[in-house]
Amino acid sequence: MYLYSNILGTFVFNQNLEIREKIMFSQEESLKYLPLLSTGETIEPETKLLQKFKDIKDLRKDKALFEKYAEKVQMFMLGYLDQYHERNLFLTKVGIRDSIQEDALIIQAVSSLVELNRSINMTAKRLREWYSYAAPEISKSLEDHKVFAQVLLEKKPETLLKDKGIKNSMGKVLASKDMEAIYGQAKLLLDLYVVKEQKEIYLQELMHKNCPNLTAVAGYLTGAKLLDIAGSLRDMVLMPASTIQLLGAEKALFRHMINKNSKSPKHGIIIEHPLIQQVGKKDRGRVARALADKISLAVKLDFFKGEFLGDKLVAQLKEKFKGVTL
Amino acid sequence: MYLYSNILGTFVFNQNLEIREKIMFSQEESLKYLPLLSTGETIEPETKLLQKFKDIKDLRKDKALFEKYAEKVQMFMLGYLDQYHERNLFLTKVGIRDSIQEDALIIQAVSSLVELNRSINMTAKRLREWYSYAAPEISKSLEDHKVFAQVLLEKKPETLLKDKGIKNSMGKVLASKDMEAIYGQAKLLLDLYVVKEQKEIYLQELMHKNCPNLTAVAGYLTGAKLLDIAGSLRDMVLMPASTIQLLGAEKALFRHMINKNSKSPKHGIIIEHPLIQQVGKKDRGRVARALADKISLAVKLDFFKGEFLGDKLVAQLKEKFKGVTL
């Protein structure tokens, strides 16, 4: 008598490989037993022959064996192959489904935010160029894109020019249809800003909830960008701090590796961090290294659901670079 | 007695270069007389000396002359220099203002449309990737981005999957907050489509009004893109048809010029035209050349405000390539 377990159930065979008894798993049960099966903690098949059932492809390759037990094997296969295939598909789908972690959502959110910023810049640049036909003198005095769009939707170009004390503007009085098109561009810009704010809030919440330590040390936006470049929280945990330090500087790094004359980069995207922004250029490498160390620690705490030490890590960093400012 | 006219007015000098009488122009009058002055149809200064006043820089360079008449010249300059400078600035501004033609508006409109399409594609791609966490099986069956966004805003992922008869989806049931973020992206996409339609209508109107012939021959979108690449309607009028044929294929052309192994391009952006899309690859060069010829004619008609012959040009093209289809 042989005992054999797979994702479908447990089978009892006699010496002629005929099934004598069986206990079938439901989908839910096979989900429960799958980890056990794959770590080998269930009852192992007792003969090498039966073990081969686990991989039907293997059995097919071994022609001599296949022919010897052809009849019985076929019986076994015919009876369970469809079911086996179906169950396997189910388990694969569940595997894919469960591989979607919160960090995947973070990556989608931060990517969409970065792309939105690209759209905003494109839209704003076009708006300024377009509006300059009506009142070229206004654009320069309103550097903030959002304020620019708001102001020009509130007041007519003539009024804006008058307010600024500009006589003989180089601008042209455009037909109302043409002005409507420009205002449409301004409205689009403001709408994009609204969406941007929503996305920022969502990303901030996701980061605070799932990566509190990383968020405390790197900031929610830079933290999320690091995650995006790394690919996942798990990938980031496996990275040495020196790799984290250079995330986002891949181009410069490869340039350095090919051409030794070009300097090796000292920091990737973490240059956005206020701590690095505060210090002089010559100290940036040092600060970046220390920051990457703390980020590496923070990421491990977040991945293994450790306690919140983010504030302490930040305090340590601030203490270390107390004297170093621009 | 000498008579001298410039943008400020007309002056009568005696032999000692003292002003005896003058008629000053208002801003509007100088606008009216400027074209006359510059084409030389006003009364010319009667001595070579006085002519020099036209360009104060010249007078300053000619030291001997300057010193001889220093006192009088200074009197003249002191009295009118500020006014002269101001009037010149005014006229320059008016010049800039009047250089903004309708084709400049067309270029802004088509550029903003092209940029908007870029935003739409970015947003749609992100939406599909993001939504695939919830129901990866849906994206493929809805190829149109707009329809995709509409459908997923109408129905929940579970319902969509059920409608499609998909059991055991690889999708994950996401928290409502996460779904809200995805729906936000879908709404953004639909909003961008609304703006796109408005822009298209505006551009279409502009093109029909200002470039009816070009619009008839090339279509409003391709026509506007050609204008954008050329820089202005005037620039396009000055181009030979062979240049128009290759507008938008600059990269390929330069590649060909540097490396003779790479083929010379046969068409630029006019490849978008349905007539070229209809014919087989080997005939494209021929059709593109004929099309560019007609576009070149159409542009001249539009620039010089000639009659509308667009439909005739199109009929001629269609007649010529009657037999040539894929």
C-alpha cells in the first residue's frame, strides 16, 4: 500500500497502482495544504515511482516507465488530469492575487503622481505661451503656475495690465472664442491641481500606514519614489544601504562605470531630502550615506512589521549633522 | 530752410539747424505715417546732414560732425530724445502685437492638443495597470481607453468579472479607499477626453476659417500639425513642396544625410493622410509627392486670401490615384 498526497487530495494505492481509497480536498482545503505540500511536511509519497506523479511531464519523458505502467497511469491521469490542471490554475491565480501587496499600490500611486506632475508642467508651459499673446507682461510676475491660472481666470487681460500699470501692452485683444480656448487651458490646469492634491493625500495615508518608519526618515514622497525604483518593499529590504543611496542615479552610475573620467554619483533620488538640501555640496556625500543607512534600517522595520522607531532615527541623523549647514 | 520728418513729427530747420516750425504726430498718427516713412514716400530730408538725425547712433559715431554741431544737435536731442525713445518703443510693441496672426493661435491650439493626447495616454496606461490589481481580466476586452474608464466607473470589478463569466479572478478585492484612488484616475481620464473634444472643435473652427484650402486638402489636424512644424503660414508658403512632403521627418532626413546607408524618408507627418494610408507601401512616395504639391498650392491660396479651391484640389488628387489602392 502506498500513500500519496497532492493538491487534489490524498490517495491510497495498492501494489498494482490502483487507487483503493482517497480523500479529496476542496479548493479552500488545497489552499490550506499547499504550503505544507510545498515545504514537504505532508506524508511523502513512499516510492520513487509515485513521486513522479507529482510532475506529469516527467512521467511522460520517462518512456520505459510510462509504458510499463501505461494502463494504470492513464487511468489515474484520465480521471484526475482536468481536475489537477484546474486546481493548479486556481492556486496560481490565488498566488498572483496574494502577491499584490500594499507596496504595489504605493508604487501605482506615486507613479501616477509623477506622471500628473508631468502633465501639469506641460499644461502650464503651454498656458503661459498661449496667454502671452493676450498679455505677455503678466506671466513673469506670477511665477506659481496655480496662482497664474487662478488670476487670469478671475480678471480680463486688460484689467490685469491696468492693475500692473502697463500701458501699450505688446498683447493683442483676442476674439472671445480665442480667449475661451485659453481659459479652457487654465481650467484644465486648475483641475489637474485638484487631482494632484487628492493623489498626494492618498499616497501620504498609504505611506503612513504601511511604511511609517520609511515615511518618517525619507518623507512620504521621496520614500514612495525609492520604493518605486526598487520595485517593492521586499526588494528594498534586500538592498545594501549603498544601493539605496544611489537609487535613481543609475544613469550616472553606469556612465561612471563605462567612463572612469565621469565622477561616481554620490546620491540618487534622496537628494530631494531636506537634510541633504541643507548642507553644502562637499558634505552631501557624507550626509547621503548616513541617510541611506537610516532608510535601510527603516525599511527593514516596516517590512518585518517592527515597532515605530522613525522619529528616533531622524533624531539621530539630526544630532549627527547638527553643525553641518550651508 | 530744411524739412525733416520722423516718427515724432515734421520739423522745419533754418540754416543753423534751429527748429523754426514743427507739426507733432500723435501715437495714432505715427502709426499711420510709419509705413510711409519706412517706404520712403514722405518728404525726404533735404541735406545729408539732416538725414543723419534718423539714426542717432550714426551721428554719435561721426565725431567731427558731432562736435561741429554739438550744441545744436544736443539741443535737438535733449528736447526730443525721451519722446523719440518712447515712441519707438510704442511702435515696436505695436509691431509685436500685430505680428500675432491667427496661425499663431492655430499652432498653440494644435500643440496643446498634441500635449493633451500625451497626458491622456499616460493616464490611460496607468489606469489599466492600476486597475489590473482589482480585475486584470477586464482591461484586454475593452481596448478603447474612454470606454474602459466609463465601464469601470459604472460597475464594480466583481460585477464586471461576473458579467464576463470569469471565476477565480487573479484580481484582489481592494479596500474602498484604494478603489477610490483608481476611480479618481478614471475620472481624470474622462475629464481629459472632454477637454480634448473642446480643443478639437476650436482647432477645427480656426482651421476652417483661416486655412480653408489647407484644411480641405490635408485635414484640419494634419494641416495644423504641418503649420506647427513649419512655424507659420508665411514660412510654409515659402517652402518648396518637397520640404512640405518631409515636414516632421527631420530626424530620418538628417540620419540619411549623415549615413547614406539609411534610406531617405519619403514622407513626414502627411503620412497621417487617409490617401497615403490607403495605398500600398511602394506607392506611398508617389502619393506623398502629389499630396505635398496640392498642400503647397492650398497654403498659397490661404495666405494670399485667394478663393476656395480646396475641393477641386482634392478631386484632382482622387482622380489621379483612382486605381491605386492597397
